[in-house]
Amino acid sequence: MSASMTLSRAFALAKPRAVAASGKAAARSAKRAAVVVRAEPEASPNASISSSCSIDDPASCSLADLEMMYIDSLWNYYNGGAFTLSDEDYDRLREELNWQGSGFPTLRRYEVSFVSAAISYARGEPVVTDEEYEDLKRKVKAAGKRDDVTALLLYTKGQELLEPDQYARLKDEMAKLDIDVAMRGATCTLSKTSDVLENDSGTVFKMYAALAAVPTAIGLVPYLAAAVFGLDLPPAFGLGFAATFGLAITAKIVDYTSLQNAEILKGQCPCCENEIKQFFGGAEPAATMTYKCQVCGTESVLDRKALKITEAGGLKSA
């Protein structure tokens, strides 16, 4: 199959598949492994394809896996590398993504070019002129509804190709374009991480202790003042007064700030696996609360009574 035909496959979504491939292309496709091999030997943190995922059996892959396959294959192709999928596997992958409602089968060349240029600028080695870079920025900003696609491209390739300080600069620069670099595009499920939440009672105790420290110290003032002026008061009286005063004032502070019945639940983000910590409290604590991960932006529904993540990324826990 000619290079022009392969190129058109990467751009045209509605184009029908060729009826027959040349003998050379068919032989090449037959020799390729069913499991996609990433072009880079090191996978991006929290953004790698599951080892059990095979394009021959799409049911073995999550939507996130399929999107990562697609990103890798077109990234390599658009950047002059070898296409990591056979023609048949590429068609199967694209059809599966379309069927699952993913936006990634419409990945556009300018989006890959923009990400490549942004990474190069963050590294201090620009590959395009300032005018070309600004033009790519305008295109990306104009297509605001596709921010998820660009954000995931920047996240995966930025972590794969940049040093930590360079990646931080990239995130800051993209924030100016209202692009939150994270795993926005990949759909997350609850199957690969625990959906159990734990009550972080230690942190709650430290919070209450910190609130009580100042009022209790103030409660000791009368006893210490009496000792200075020569009044002999029993230590038990001084400590008892300080504790009573401290507890009374702390209770008022807790009620005023709605910190009563405090619980801090912690768990693991079903998408990026970073720690989740959510405070529940008040006169009548909420039964559930939606938590938005600060790393990947995935929204998870936390159930306080069941101590479980009941929903994440729009998918319910089994």
C-alpha cells in the first residue's frame, strides 16, 4: 500500500477500507505481533498501555488503553517514525474507538504538531519558528472543545520526553492557553485500583488537637498569673480550668467553622492512582461528595457511609 494511502487513512475518518492490500503489505501485517509495541522503551508514568491489552481482542483493553495505542501510533507516524500498527489493526482500533464514542479517532495533524512544538520549546530546542508556533496555538485555542485530546497528548508525551522542571514549565505555559495538562481524554475505570476508602482518623485527631492548643494555653494564663503573684493554687485546679476552658472554646470554634462530625476519607484515584483525600463534616455531613483529582482531573463520587468510590469518570463501580 502506498505512503499516500497510509497517510490518508490517518486523516480521513469516513474513508472506506481498501478492498485488498498488496501482497507485501499483507505479509508485513501477518508478521506483526497482535499486542502493540510502544516506540519508546519507557512508558509514561500512569499513562501506559496495560500488558494484557491486545488489539486482536478489544474487550481486553480499556478505552484508555485504546486511546493510548492510537496516540502512540499516530505520534510516531506524524513525527517521521514507523507506524506501530498494521493497516488491519489500525482500522480495527479506529472502529473500536468510534464505536465507544471516543474523540480520538479525529486526532488531527496540527494537534500533534502543536504538542511536538510545545515540548521542544519547553526543552529549549524549538523546532518551529515563533510565527509557526503562534499559529499552532491559535488553531488549538480555536478548537476549545478538543482540549481533552491536546491535554492528554501533552501529558503523556511531556512526561515521556521532558525532565521534571521542563514538564513544569510546559504545564505553566499551557495554563496560559487554558489547557490543563492531564489525562483528560483517557477514560478511567475502577477495575485496576481499589475502590475502598479509609477513614484517616489520625489526621482528624491532629486537626482537633491543633484547634484546641491555643484555647487551652489561654486557659492556663490565670493559673500562671496566680503563681506569679504568690497565690498557691493546686495544679489540678489550674490544669482542670485550662482543659475545661480549652474544650469549651474549641467546641465553639468547631461549630462556627462547621468542623463537627469530621471525617477525612482517603483512597486512590481510579485514573492516575494518586492519593485522594476528602473532608466530610458539619452538623449533617453529606452522604456522598464529588472529588476532582488535582492531577488528572477525573471526578470521583465518594460514598462516606459505604467507604467506597462509587463512580469515576462517569462509570459506576461494579
